[in-house]
Amino acid sequence: MEPTKTEIVVVGGGPGGYTAAFYAADMGKKVILIERDKRLGGVCLNRGCIPSKALLNAAHTITAAKESAHRGITFEPPKIDPGQLRAWKSSIVEKLCGGIAMLALKRGVQVIHGRGYFEDSQTLRVETEHGQQFIKYEQAIIATGSKAALPKAFDLGNPRVMTSTEALEVEDIPENLLVVGGGYIGMELGTVYATLGSKVVMVEALDFILLGADPDLARPVMAYAKKAFKEIRLKSKVLKMATSGKQVKVEVEFEGEKKEEFYDRVLVAVGRVPNAGDMGLENTKVTQDEKGFIKVNEKQQTTDESIYAIGDIAGGILLAHKAFREARIAVEVITGETESVGKFVVPAVVFTDPEVAWCGLTEAEAKERGIEVEVAKFPWGASGRAMTFDRTDGLTKLIIDPKTERILGVGIVGVGAGELIAEGVVAVEMGATAKDLALCVHPHPTLSETVMEAAEVFYGHATHTLSRKKVEA
């Protein structure tokens, strides 16, 4: 069989992969997109970002109804139908997947469903349900993503031990749920199940939750979780697990003591690992780091001149929007549209209750790297709009260069922080100063005003909070 020839082959149809394929097609390139699953969209759309946010929205609805009693508005206790909830969540995923498939068709991107394997630096073998197919390409873009890590000690072959993939299916609402890991996945899904009615115990090896977020931003999330969860155990470890009838027996070490406990389900959320195995990378010049992520330069080029890598498989921050940007960088380098690539700002958002978001330099990073900064904070207790939400537990902070007054970073915790952080991204990316933000008229009453007033705090004249007067040198 003669191999199929193409200019670009993209391996992996997740956010990075389909973005790269679509952009390359828009630039006039002949593109073939390879995806193992029957649907495009990757983990983010099928088993990650989208379904988790759907479930979190459902959980927020329950919480909002419960918290309305003091306003004089009461509701009957919610009746939860896991099957209908699952079907609603799945309908959103199906619509989005269908939309992406249609966009591929309209753009003339050939989609092949199968597993890609590199025979050499110019040849990809695709194993499909109809047999093998060989593709000769000029450039390849690897976008195979990552998967939830499941340590061998926890891999019992028992469906009651879940990763995020299984947890998002909401097969049932366990009475007792153990969440292993206090990162964003553990905290988000712990919030969902706690709101649906599970008694959630969370175990985290570190002495804090939400690694990467400044402590003052994580604090309101911790306060909410302490009320919503049965228990949060920091500096704690799960030593081993075993199947015990219809439950999972877990040995936990906490506060110097070891004890055995029984749970209906366990969610393991201890990080992600790259999907780099059994791809034939050893037949190319591509190199990987000690964790298996593919090494790339700032142009997304691997150590093989014919192959690029983007998104989770290329390491760094494992976020879909980073993959979107890297996809465009790779395609522009291939097509010669750009010669130099600088660093870009990647925001992080945790969709807990309240949400946490940050971008650019964090306060903790500045301290660790010895960078002199000034921090300006505006508490949401002084925000009229936050009061109308009954959510004054928020905070907006700016990390500012004291000499140039440039915004180096922005952090927000509170309702809608994930939407608000976009203004921070623009400010950091464009090199805006605190004065720029302070002089931009923000609509009233809104939560976005907290960004403007945080900038005014820096100068000592925020209207709705007292702040130290900035003394001119």
C-alpha cells in the first residue's frame, strides 16, 4: 500500500492538536489529524475541563439555593438524579465534540481515528480498526496530552478507586469519599461530591492546598472546604489500599498516627503523566526528560527537526489554553509566519468555591527569587457588588514593580475570579502600570472594580478602603 503524503500530520486531537490542525489548514497547509478516541476534543473536552465545569455549575446551584434562606428565599432540599445529571453533562460534551468534527470537515482536515506510531522521522504508522495506514509527512506536531497519574500502590483494578476520568462519570454519589491530593483537581471534584451529598475526607501530603497559588488566595477556599468537607488532613499520607467487599480499606498516616479506614470510593488526584509511551519516539531524534515529557525549545521544536510538540506532552503548565497558544506558535514557525517567540502569560484558574485565579509573577515566587515587589490588595468586603452576591470572602491583589510601577502579576480569589483574571493577563502581557489600571474607568457596581481599586490602593487613595498613602521619593 502506497503511503499517504501530507505536509503536516498532527498526532492527538485534543485542544492543542485540533487547534494546530485547524490553524495549519487555515494557512493553506494539507493536514492530517490523528486521534485514538472516537471523538475529537481530548481529555479537556471529554474527560476534564468541560465536564468538570458542568458538574461544578450544578453544585453551585445547590449551594446557592441552600444559602438563600437568610434572604427570605427557601427551597425544598434538592433531589439528585445521577443519571440525568450525567446525561446533561454528556450532552454538552457531545455538542462540542460534534462542533469540532464539523469544523475539521469544513476546513478540509482529514481525520483518522487510530493510534499513531513513528516508524522514523518522516513516517507515521497509524493503527486503525480497519488496519494499518502509513503517512509520509514533512512536519509532525505531537499533541498527545497527559493522563491522570495512578501510583501502583493505588491501582487495585477496583472501579471504586477512581481518577478524575471515572469521577466525572458520577456513577453514584458515595456516602463516604476519600480524595487523595489537595491540588486543583482534588479540590474541584471534592467540592462537587461534597455538594451532592458525599462525606468527603481529603488527604494532602503538603501543609497547604492548591500548590502554585499564594496562601492568601487559597485561604478562602480552605475556609469553604472546611465547612463543606467532612475533614481536611494536611501533612498526611495514604500508605496503602486494599479491596474490602464493597468498600476500599485505606491505611492513612496523619499526625504521627497510622489508622485503617473504609471508604465507598477513593479519588486519586496526585498529578498527571505524559502520554508518551509506545509511540515509536525511539525511532526519531526526539528526546524526553526524566518524567517522560518531550523536550522542546521556545518554538515548540523538538530535537528532531521534523517534529514539534505542544501542550501537556511538552511539559510545563498542563493547561488547555497553554496548548492553544503553543499550537499557533508551532504552526507559525512551520509556515514561516514568525521568526522569534517570546514568553507569554498563562493564567491559572481553579474552579473551586470560591474560584482562584492568577497570572504572571506570584507573591511567593517573587520572595523565592529575591525580586523586590510591592503588593496592593483590595478586600472584597469593601465591594458593594460582592455584598449583593453575599460573597465578601474574595480578594484582588496586584504584584507591582516598585521602580517602574509595572504590573508583574495579578491574583484573584472570589466568585467569578476565572473571568476576571483576563484583565490581569492583558495588563501583564501589555506591560501596563498600576496607573494604567487606576485610570481605566470600570463599571459600577461590578467585581471588576476591585482590579481598579487595588491599583488605587498602591497609590494610597482607593475610594472604598483605607490604604497607606504612597510617599513620593
